[in-house]
Amino acid sequence: MPTLYRDYRPQKFADILGQNHLKITLQNELASQTLGQAYLFCGPRAVGKTSMARVLAQTVNCERRKEGESEPCGECASCESIRKGNFLDVMEIDAASNTGVDNVRDNIISSARLSPSSGKMKVFIIDEVHMLSISAFNALLKIIEEPPRHILFILCTTEAHKVPDTIISRCQRFDFKRISPAEIVKKLARIASEEKVEVSREVLEDVARQSGGHLRDAESLFGQVLALGGDKIGVEEAELVLPRHHHQDALLLIELILKKDAGGAVALVNRLADGGVNFKSFIEETLMMLRKIMIQSAQPGLAEKLGLDFGEQLELRVGALATQMPLPVCLRALRRFLDLAQERASSIPQLPLEIAVVELCLSAEQTVTTPTSTINTAARPATAPVANKKEAPKTEKSGAMAADLSEEEVMARWPEVLLKIKKYNHSLSFVLQNCLPQAVRSGTIALRFKYKFHRDRILDSSVRGIMESILAEVFEGQVEIEAILDENIELDSRPVASSSALPLTAESSPPPVPDKPVDGVLGSLLQSFGGEAVS
């Protein structure tokens, strides 16, 4: 079986995945010759800390690197020697195996006093530095505090809280992040190409998703897939070595709950039982999907920042569900599945899950009515009936074009766009919260989307007509839309449609607050079902 994480270890900063915020800082310091003498690389395992340290060591000792450059040549004798691991002036020390003060004195302090033997700088890479004893840290402190100019320390750790503050305060601290599934998929696709094996994208996304953002785990698992042999590997072949998952079935179950199809949900649960599914794992997978929907609904773009990218195939379905599933319904399902995950096993394995899905399907339909007040606990429908949809305002195409607006001016008016569009199409408002509007130039506004299915939704002729009508109303002139796909954009917190975006009117004013709480049976019902009394 190929050892991919060794064979495809990054050799330049450009090869390192997912840590752009750190690479830019280091490369700027290298180019401007303002490199520090002690760095602390901290973060989860298998995200590139040691690889970054080796690339940095290779760069400072590169014989051909010119002034102002920040990448190693990769071809000189020093680069080649460091890559093979036999460069005398780059020392990697495993602190987990060398925890005592004597090892620090013998391996670091004594060696640091000597000038480099062949390189430009001596580099000490101390992995899992938090494993050092207190006395070893104290011995290390003095040399880190006043190191010789030819010394560079790079301390790597997965548990920065165990490193003494006295050490941290003398280092430049760099916090590494988990790597997104999309970036892992790109790396695996490149490896497959190098190995001359055609691997389906679904398999690549499955490996990336199961790695949990840890690149080395992904490469190790992908090595098992490639070890199957053959020039082409699809889902069926990969299932021989990949842990089985049921993400698609989890999403199907959520869709059935949203449709209030209790019979279909129970039938799905029993089909999974017949297939020998582990219900504990399946419940965890469903919770993961519901969590993504909740976060996406609460703040569009936040899920990507948290590394909750499931890959293109699943994102299409998750994105669609997030536009249809009301947040209260999602929260109720999350709480019920959390309770389900903590329940004890039943003599009938599928029974607890059957009860849960039936309860969720029925709870969305319960409505209690009294002659003087109404308690409505029904969730909003996934899609509003066609008869209840308002028609978008009509504007003449022959009207004057909107004046040019800067990006700041567009962003200032964007909440008004979201609020108005929400009246005609609720899900379209969500799609627009997942885009970056640009400036208006010559009657055209560019909308940049991270996902293809969001861009395609805007380009639909019926949706585009509604959109351009709203934009003409807000920007006081005709505006044409240019939808652009840009997978590299980072979606910050987008302006959302709220009551503060426009003055309160009779239609948008908040409902009256009762003068006093409702008591008795009605009050108990209100508290149980989360409803409100409407006079």
C-alpha cells in the first residue's frame, strides 16, 4: 500500500493546503528579511504543522533563494538534503520521547552554541513540545529568550494550553485550522492523477468527509482505496475499504419529516434495519446534517468557516433543505435526535427511531383552537402554496438605467433588497444571503456565488425577472444581473432582511404583546407547544 502522506508531502509553501492566513505572514517575513527566531505552530493533528516547519527550514537554508523571494528552489544541495532528512543543521526532536531536561541540554542547548556546519541557519523543530517536563521547559526558556542569530526554533503542538506562558510569550504563535473537504478533494484528485488512476468524485468526497479535516488521515485512507488496484475506482469498489455511511439516507429521512410523511419515514427506518445499519451511527449522521442546516439557516456562510463542507454532492441537497426547513422545525428535530442518541438500546432496535420520526411528523401538524384564541404550533410549510404567492412588481424595461453605485453603496441598500424579495420568495432571500454583491456599473450588477446551484437559481428566467424588478425598485432604475461562480470567495456575515432595514409600516409592525401571561389550561398548552394566543 502506498504511503501517500510521505510521497506527497509539501515541498513549498504553495503545496500546503488550507493555511493561507499563515503562509502569507511567513512568506512576507521571508521576503522582507524580518523572520523571527522562535515560532509556535499549534492546532489539530494532521493539518500541516510539521510540513510547514520543514518548508520554512528548507527556505531559510536554500542556496539559490534570492533577496525578496519566499519559496525554496527545491533543487539545490541543501533543499535536496533537507527533503531526504539528512541535513545536519535541521534537527527534528520528538518531545514525546525526549521529555527530560538532560535531553534538552544535550540535543538543543549544546548544539545551539555551535555555528551551522553547512547551512545558513540551524533549525530546531520540536514536535509535540507540550510533552516536555517543567524542568525541560525551564532549560529551554533561556536559549529561546536570547538565541544566537543563526538559530531558528519551531515548536509544534496539538495542546497549546499545556505550553507555559513564558515560552509562548517568546514565540510568534500561529494557529492552524482543519482543512476543508473541498481542499482535500483537490489534493486527492491530484494524487489520483499522478498515480494514473481514475477515481470517482463521490469517492474523493467520501474520503475527505470521513477524514474530519485531517489531511494525513485522508491520505492514509485514500492509500487503502488505491491499493484496491485497477485503472478506475468507483463507489462500489471503494466500499470494500471505506467505512460505510448513510448520509443520503439521513437527508432523505429529514426530507420525509419536513413533508410530514410519517409512513414513508417509518418505511425508511425499517429498510435500514433490514440492511443491518448501526442505528447509533445513523442517528449521529442525521444530527450532523441537521446541525449543518441549523447553522446555515442561522447565518449563511458560517458553516463553511467552521469547516462543515460535505462536498458538492451532499451540499446540493443540504443547501436545498436549508432553504425549505424552517429553523424552529430544525431545532425541534435536533433536540429530539439528541435525546434519541442518549436513549438506551431497545429490544426492537428500530423502535426508538420510529417513535421519534412519527412524533416529529405529527408535532408539525398539531393545532389547538379555542373560541376566543388560537394556539398554532404548526411549522411554516416547506414551500408556500402557489395561490398565496405575491406577484413581483412590474417595471418597464424601457426605463432609465440605475446610476452607478459603489460596492459600499450597494451593501448599504442590500438589506432592503433582501427584505423586499422575501415577500415574494422566501427561499430566494436565503440564496441572496449566500452571495457577494458588487458595484453597479452601466446598469449591471455582478453577484458572486460560492456554489453553482445558487448561481443557477438566480439565472432561472422566472427568478431573474423577480430579482431585476426588486433591484429596479431599490436602486431607482433598471439593473441587469450578472451571476458569477467563484468558489474561492469567503462568505462573511451577510446583511439579512430584518425589520430594522426599513421603517415599520402597518404590514411590518410587530405583533402586539399580551398585557399579561395566559393562565390555566390554555397557558399550559401555550407553554408546552410554544404557541401564542391571538385575539
